[in-house]
Amino acid sequence: MNNFFTWETLATFAGCAAATAVITQFVKSASFFKNIATQWVSYFVAVILLLGATYFTGALTWSSGALIPFNAVIIALSSNGAYSAVLRATGTKENK
């Protein structure tokens, strides 16, 4: 594997969910995100990733663009759930 992420990888469900989880955990403690719920942060990250992946793979059309906000909900919920599952499995509590 030569790249960590490619636009093609980010265009997949698993790739986008993984990137959303990692980026959300990285940026959620930034000062301008302190008053925003983590679920909303992950949703906006998912929208940006899906929009970029769809655009840079040449698949962005009006119909695919209209689905991005709906797909971002699924990506955000799955990335939040995966993070919560890891916390439960390791027995750690989230630092806010």
C-alpha cells in the first residue's frame, strides 16, 4: 500500500467511515468545535469527505451530490458507533 488514503478509498463506506472517525477525534477538541456536539462535527467531516471523494473521482453529478447529505448521516453514525464500541471494549471513558 503506497498511500494511506486515496480518493477511491474515501469514496467507499468503510474508507469514509474510518477517515471520519479519525478526523473527528483529532479535531473535536479544537477551540472552535468545543461548543458543537461531536455528532455534528462527524457529520460535517463526512459531508466534506464524501463531497471531495465524489468530486475527485469524477463521479459528482447533481443526483450523486443530492445523496451526499443523506450518506453523510450514515457515515457519521457508523463512525461514532465504532468509536463508542472501541471505548466500551477497552473499558476507557471518553475525555471531553
